[in-house]
Amino acid sequence: MRSIKILHMYADMLDLYGDSGNMEILRYRCRMRGIDCTVDSYSIDSDMPDFSSYDLIYIGGGADLEQQHISADLMKCREGIMKAYKEGVFLFLICGGYQLMGKYYRDADGNEIKGLGLFDYYTVAPSSRRKRCIGNIVIRTEITGKPVEVVGFENHGGQTHDVKTPFGEVLCGNGNCSKSTAEGYTEKNVIATYLHGPCLAKNPEISDYMISYCINRGSEEKTELKALDDSLEKNCRKVMLKRLLSEK
């Protein structure tokens, strides 16, 4: 049986707007295809795992307080996460997890939380906590090899700058900064985004991109995923796209 091994980091602290549901979606879509999907947990003061032994590392979203609490522990993991990333382990990062992989995050009070520095972007929150990027969002991405319209929910004060390879083009909503044209960060083995929801429940193509990447990583012969009945998800998204894009 094919298998995928996932490390879910700080699930007890970083779980805004149902972000842990992304793991349920990956498990479900694997199970429907006969793929064994194991999800291990890591949190503060857990034994240090072998990050490179996983196919995917997932970090969800959290507010400033939670990010401050985990930052010192996360720095202890830097070398292992960096090594795993360079070896092709997939990084799936939501909101706070996205911000903490950059150079730094500066909160509304001017406190600077050092990021892991895996990527060159950085995030600064406005001094007023009332200034937030919040609401439904639609982006268009081509990470799957063809254009896909992705629906999610954003709620972040942080403004992320110097993103060289965005996850997608903003069609509705804000994105990395207020009223920006780009959202998130991406590489072949990285999706970093502000989309909550959980976003994978609404966007099966993105789920399958990650599953396909994981089961084919390091294999010379590519395995095609069995198609699933995604008519419910696609019809729901069609309704949202019609409503959100017609409002522009």
C-alpha cells in the first residue's frame, strides 16, 4: 500500500478557523484511494522529530500571542526543517505558519518575532489593530499546472512583503497586503497562504496536488491519483465564485 507521513506542528496552539480540518481532508482523500496517511503531532517541548522522515510538514494559523509562545521552540527546529525542505519535503503553511517561515514578524506593538528565515519575505502589522485584511478571498493559482480558482477566508493584520513567487493572483479580497494583487508564497514543494476555512475542504485540486507530490516524491515512475467525486465541493465553490466575483 502506498503511504504518506505528515507532521502536524503545534496543532494545540495554531488552529484558527478550523485549520486542523486540512489534515482531516488529506486523510479522507487518501483513505478513499487506499493510501495510508499517518499524521503525527509535534508541539512545544516534544521530542525533536526527524523532520526529513516526513513527506509533508504542516503548520496552521495563530494569533500574535500564540506565535510568540512557539517562536523559541520553533527556532530549535530550524535546522531540521531547513534540511527537510531542501530534501523536498512538502511545507504547507497557513497564516501564522506562513509568517514564521520568513525573516520576521513585527506585531502591532512593534515587537519583533524572529522567523526561521527559510524564505526572504517579512511581515509587519499596522499599529492599529482595526486595520485588518478580513473576508472571503478568491485567488487564481497555476501550481497544479493549469489555472485553478481557489476560495478561502482571510483574517490577518500582518502585511507580508518581498514575496517573489506568490501562491496566486488575487481576484477578490486582499492577499499578502491590503488590496494587493498577490497572495501567499509558493514553490514546487511549498504552499504558504493566508487562506483559512479550512482551505482544502473547498479546493480539492490543491489537496490532490500535495498528495500527488508526496506519493511521487523520489519515484521515477509517476502514480496517477484515482479521481474522486468532487461534485459537491465544485458546485459549492461555483456558487461562491459567482457571488464573490460578481460583487467586484
